[in-house]
Amino acid sequence: MEFVSYQDAWRLLRPFGAEVATQSESELRLSLTEGPQSSCIDIASSDHAMAKKLPSDVIQLDRKNLADMVEAIIHKLRLTQVYVIPVGHWRQLFEAVAEGMATNEQWRAIDSAATVELNTRDALLFVPANFHILRDLVRVVLTAGSEPIHGISIATVGSPLLIEVMPAGEVSVFVGRSDLAHVVREVLNHPPGHAKPASVNAPTTPKT
């Protein structure tokens, strides 16, 4: 794992459709450029505060299985470079996940080495050898995060794909091609837990 400046990461991710959805001093929310094949697959934890009122096309999974699902998508697509960009700033994210990631030596090393990055949204690069750390980070964001600034965006080069993970128990998978959406749905059809079949097979439309 290593930090890549926000500007350098953005130059790599923009050609694959990454774009800013909303931005304020406190929050940065990312998305993908909409196109004829683009879609957004929305997933929520079954204990989400609005679970009973969510649209039928929102897939619901146990919160404890969401991190494994994100990792499964990354492996299924055979990604080799994954960039994590915080919704807030790294200082806020490190503080939120500190206890939950305390036993992970590699994460603690990144936390300890981060100095100039703390008040930035520089991207943290993960490669296959440390995708398990990314899985653990997603899990802790979903269990220890308490507000939107503790969320993360996961993007990659080589494919129009972006995953947003929010502490409330929300995972949005933005895809820019129909074949990628098919692969993601294959993962969701055999999740580490049980999704609602009708939701998994329901069509989606790009998020606006």
C-alpha cells in the first residue's frame, strides 16, 4: 500500500469515467460518467435504518457480509490496482477505524507513516497482495464509521468501475459497461450470505 497524490490518481481514474458527484469542504462523493451502458447497483445492509422503505431494486445483505462482497467483486474482475479515496479526510477516517484496525500491522504502519496526507484526500493504492486489508477496512468502515465523512470510494484503472461504501450500510457499485454489471450481478447471485433474489435480478438505472 502507498499513497498517491489526489491529482495523480485523478489523472489515472478520469479516463475510466470517474467524476465528482458532489463536493463540499467536508465531503467528496464520487461517481462514474453516465453512458449508454452505465448503471448503478445499490446494496444496503439488512439493518439499514430505512431498510423497510428502500426501493425493491436495492439488494439487501447482512452488514457482516458486505465487505466480503466488495472483495469478491474485486477478485472476480481480476483488478490489479485499486485506489481508495476518503469521503472526508484521512485524519477523520484513521480516527474512526483506529480501534477496529488496531491488530492489522500493515494498516498501523500506513497510519503511523501518514503525516502530510492526514488533511488530504490523496488516494491509497492497494494491490492484490493487500486486498484482504481493503476488505477489513470496508468492514470497519461499516461497523465503526458513524457519519458520512467516514465513508470511502474505491476506484480502479483499466475498467469503468467505482464502489462507494458508506457507514450507514450503503454500498453503491457504479459500472460503465454492461459486461461489468453482469459480472457484479454474478457475484451478488452467490453472495457470502443471502440477497433477495428478486432484487438481484431487477434492472437498474444510472444514479443521478
